[in-house]
Amino acid sequence: MLYDAYEVQRSLLTGASRLAGLGAGWLSNPANPFAYSSAGPLVSASLEVFAHAAAPRGKPKFGIDSVKIGRKSVAVREQTAVAKPFGNLKHFVKSGVAAGPPLVIVAPMSGHYATLLRGTVERLLPKQDVYITDWADAKLVPSSKGRFDLDDYIDYVIEFLDHVGQTTGQRPHLLAVCQPSVPAFAATAIMAANKDQWRPATLTMMGGPIDTREAPTAVNTLATQRPHSWFQQNVIATVPMIYAGAGRKVYPGFLQLAGFMTMNLGSHLISHWEMFKHLVVGDDEGADATRDFYDEYRSVCDMTAEFYLQTVDVVFQRHLLPKGKLKHRGKLVDPTAIRDTAILAIEGERDDISGIGQTKAGLTLATKLAPAKKQYLMAKDVGHYGIFNGRKWREMIAPAVEAFIAKNG
């Protein structure tokens, strides 16, 4: 019923959004005398802000067709390196230049599409041969494709690393942004224990919940204040018949988005107020910055119920990885097996999703890894989103990642 109610609301808002958009266009048309009145720009701006907020959003595109290397613009084409039911491995191929060290970026499966890391990819492309996990929207995966849980996630990461290693003939580098830090760390440990030829040369974890007992945030507190049964009963829904994944149990993306919006409601309201003021004075460029951010931020997808519930249980409630009790396919994951994969832990000083110390805990767990292979970066004045996007990512964090990869390649 939850998903059906949402779909009804979405249909209504879609129609209202289109009407509001038409109204905004009519009120701002130079041929309309009302556009020159004092009330015209105010009403037009109000309608445009509402139209944008209520508009339906699909999966965004990466849209990266070139990259600047030095003074030269190099063409980039996007191709699917590995296709799987619950996610593909995308490869950004540069034309006419050396590819660089292979880097697999593991995007979060947390309600947003991999395109949330567009800025991450763009910044690393000049020096790295970039691949990224492009997770599927669970509501579009037919039930006949089976389950997808944390064990499957780890298997996907291992398969992707093996593919890149076999294709390039080099041990790939691995970068996990936020949520995938745990499965990426586990995959690294498993490959090391199995002496996999293509185990990652480096592992970079950015704002990840390795040990959520460290500096708990509001996200961590929510997960621990409620029993596991509460999440099963209150946030899991059934995909409606209108989608390919009809009948699949999922944690809907719209619930995840609602949670994040509620956490920082004040800042979101201020952002839309600023967008309104830009539109009133005709500053379309200023308004576009807010539009672009929310076009990406509000584009959400569903997660399988089993993956979401297992993550809540294993990572946020029982803390199995830092306790040495995490299992993959029934076998303990052994962090001490990591001996030649250099690890970089990056945290944001103002991260309100993964608190300070949660990612750094990964360095402590790898007890058999030489200190020279461990590195930690505290990004000053950086929040969660700023760890992997924006000016400080481009100018302060990315250079540290590049230097780390070059040093340990």
C-alpha cells in the first residue's frame, strides 16, 4: 500500500508540476503584459520553484564526453565493461592518450544513482583509467533474477576487480565512497586471503561506515534506536505491477530521500528560497546551480529489501566487521589477510553521515599491513558530500588520492 500511495501522489504532482511550469512560462513571457507588473516575476518564480520540486526524475546521465588533460581536450566514451542484473561496471575510455592506472570506483547503493559521483569521475579521469559500478534500480529488476544482498554486493566487487585486472594486466586500484567502504574492505580481505592475482593494489575509503560506534551521527542513532523488526515492518514495500520488478520487496528510494531531506530540512528550504530570489531578479545562472544539484539529489532508486536490511543489521546495529565477526558466504572475513594492499582513509571534518573515526577504523583492522602502507586524511571544513564533489574535493582531496595511487601502484 505504501508504494501504491506514493505512485498516486507522484502522478498528481507530475500533473501539477507541468501546469505550474506552463504557468511560469506564460507569466515570464515578454509578450504578456502581466510579466512587467510587480507581481508577475514573484508569481512566476513561485510556480517555477514548485514545478522543479514536484517534477518526476529518472536516471541521470553521466554526460562525460571529454576531459581536459593539460591543455588538450580528450574525447571520452562511456561503455559497459561488465553487465549484471543488479548493476553494471561502466568504463570511461579516453581516446588517443595513455589510459593510466586502472581505478574501480564503487558507488554507493544507498538510494542515489552512480551519477551522484559524476564530479568524482571527472576529476580522476585525466590520470586514471576509470571504471565505476552503476547499480540498478531494484524496482526495474525482474523477480526472476533472484535476490541481491550484502554477500552478492561483495561478489560483484570481486568480479569487477577480476575483470579489470584481466583486461588491463594490472592490479586495479579501488575507491569506495561512503556505504561501499564495508563491502569494498571485505572484498579486499577476501581476495587477499585467496591470493587473488587481481586483488586491489590500493583501497581508498571515503566517508565510510567501517565502525559506526565511533562518533555516532543521526543516521547511526536512528539505526540503533529501533529494533531490526521495526525496519522490516515500516520501511519495506512491494514494487507495484507497473514496474518490471513487480512483487519484489524493496527499500524505496523515495523513503531514503525523505529521510535525508528531513535531516537537513532547514538548509533545503534555504536553498529553494535562494533559487526563488535568483528567479525573481532574472538571475537564471544562479538558479541553475540549485536546479542542477536537486536534479541529481532528488533522482533516487530502490534497493532490494534483503540488501538494505542486512546492511542495517550487520553494519549499523551489530558492527560485525570491526568486531571480527563479519562473514561472507558463511566464512569469516579476515582483515589480517590484507598485507600488500595500501589503504587510504579519508574523512570530512563536518561529515554528518559518517562521523570522524568511522572510516579510519579500517586502518586499525588491517593489523598485518605495514604502517607505511596506511595513510589517513582529515579534510578540514568538509561535509559528507564535499568529500567526493566540489571545489575542496577537486583541489585538496583528489590530489591526495592521485598521489597515493601513484606511490603505491
